[in-house]
Amino acid sequence: MTAVDLVARKARAIERVDARAAALDDLALRIHARPELAFEERFASAALADYVASQGASVARGTGGLETAFVSESGRGSPTVAILAEFDALPGIGHACGHNLMGTASVAAYLAVRESLDGLAGRVRLVGTPAEERGNGKVHLIRAGVFADVDVAMMFHAGDRDEIDPLMLAMVNLDVEFTGRAAHASAKPHEGRNALDALLLSWNSLSALRQVVRTDSRIHGIITDGGLAPNIIPERAAARFMVRSPDNAYLAELKTRVLACFQGAATATGCDLRSEWSETCEATRTNAPLAEAFARNAATLGRTLHPRRPGDTHGSTDMGNVMSVVPGIHPYLGICDDPTPTHSHAFAAAAATPRALETMRLGAKALALTALDVLAEGGLLKRAKGAFG
């Protein structure tokens, strides 16, 4: 393909995003106004999939046995570029991670590439991926074979600065439940076994453990059940914790040490312990050739992406699991003027501003242009696969 032809295709992709600007903004704002939790994103999933179908593309719903997952694909032959759409929200604070923007941007990018193929060999696949915030929906889709024939995968993440290579930590959830014995807390406390005491002993043990773990790793959680009434010895207490590290091997070591805190407390209090680990989110592995292509395209659109700052991390994501099986990128684009942490009420508010919608459309364009680079330039795909190995 000539350079002139690729430039024309890119111009077409940009034009297609711009032509849909009003519809995309409306879609993102409607999803923002109706936040839904993991695996329950029925409105958001249907809104995105319905819009794709309204633009003439076929959509398969319920992908991989997940009710709110969907896939649409265009083109033929190889390579295959997957563009991932997230759309779940957070408990209590809604779209404080900007998934209303990210899912909509991926839909826009997919449609723009679809309408710019014009006989170009290769396929573009839109994958609607539920449950990023909790549940690791992409892990289910990996197991279902959705990425088995994918050559590269990409999406962008909303943030408070433009960053090309964000570090997302490997992470695993731990759900714990202590079961003791209820008794009157004043009349006969000696007949009880205090499940809340077991949980608090565990919490204090974890606090001591944090002092002697690597500074790049994290342990944090919440109590989800602390008993029923102050005059009843709690017979049940429960909590959910997250354990994170940029090092998968060190994460496995931490799991053993964290669980020992709960096992010791169970022994000390005479309570029974039930524990359950979730699927692991893998650490992200930014593919340098793909990231460089995305940065070049973003620069042509007026945004300069920066390398991550030393010591910065951005939580965890099941996109890391996808990036462990295919070359991928997960850059950040800022949606606010001032430093604003994700997972905050302020960031949720920012995700519905004109600045955020403008960034969403820019992100869609940059994704579309990068996908066209992969499809049109065999050298980029070769470099991406070489860097992945």
C-alpha cells in the first residue's frame, strides 16, 4: 500500500468519527447517567451493541457465555486487530473510571476502521468486555477463545494526564469469612466465639505485614460484615481484600503471607475461616512498537503522550491478561485539567464534561489510526510481534 493510500484511509477514519460526534457524545452521557456494576451492564451493553447494529454492522451478543459481552467483526483475512470496549461502573461512585467514555470510543474507532477498509486485507474486531472493575470479564473471554486468532489488541483509558505506558499491577482479590458462635455480649460472652475479633486480628496482622513488603506492592481491603448488634458476639464477619504487585512471582509469594494472617487469627480466636481467591489480573505489558504508533497518531491530533513517571502505578486491569497473550496497548488520555484521581467522585463528574467527550473522540481517532497502521503496514505488525516475544 502506498503512503498516499494510507493517509487517505486515515483521513476517512477521522471524518467518520467526526460525523458521529453528536451520537457518540449522547451515547457516552446516557451510559454515564445509568452506571451499572460488573456483569449487570445491561443498559450500557445494549446501548453500545444497538448503536453498532444501527450502523450496519452485525453484532453477536452473549459472547463467551457472558450476558453483557458482545462481538462485532468486519473485514476478511489477516491480521486481526481487536479493539476492546469497557462499560462497567463502580459501586457508589458510578463512572469514576471513565468507562462510559472508553466503551464509546472503542465503538467509534471500530466503526471508523470498518468504513475505511475498502478491500484492505485484515479484520477489525470490536469486543465488548464486561466486568473490568470486578470479575475479570476479559479472562472469561480469553478462555472462550475470543482472542485466539487476534494479532494485536488495543484500547485507551481515561485519566488525568496523557501517558503512553502506564503500569497496571498484577492483582488478586481475596474474600474471607470468619464463622464463630453467637452469645450475649454482656451476660455470657464466654460462650461465644467472636468472628469480628478474628477479622480485626487479621487486619492488624496485615498492617504489620505491609511494613515488610516491597514498596511497589499493595494490600488493601474493606470489611463487608462486622456483626449484627453490639450486644451480640458476632458469629460472622467478612471482608474483601486486594493484593497487588508489578511482579507476578512476588504476588504469588504475597498470597501465601496474606492468607497466613487470617489463618493465624482463626486459630487464636477459635473461629472457622473460609477464604476464596479470585482470578488474577496480570500486570500490563505495553507493546513498544504499537505504543509508538499510537503516540504518533495522537500527536497528529494535537496530544502529546508522555512516559510514565517513576513510581507511578494505576491500579490493575484484566487488560493485562489480554496483553499477556497478544501484543497490546492501554495508554491513558487525560480528561481533566487538574490532577484528579480515578475512582473518586471528582473523576466521575469529570467523565461527563465537554473536555472528557472531546478526549473520547480523540481517543477513538487515535485507536482507529493505529489499527489502520497495523492492517496496512506489515512492518509494524512484525515489530509488535517481535517485541512481544
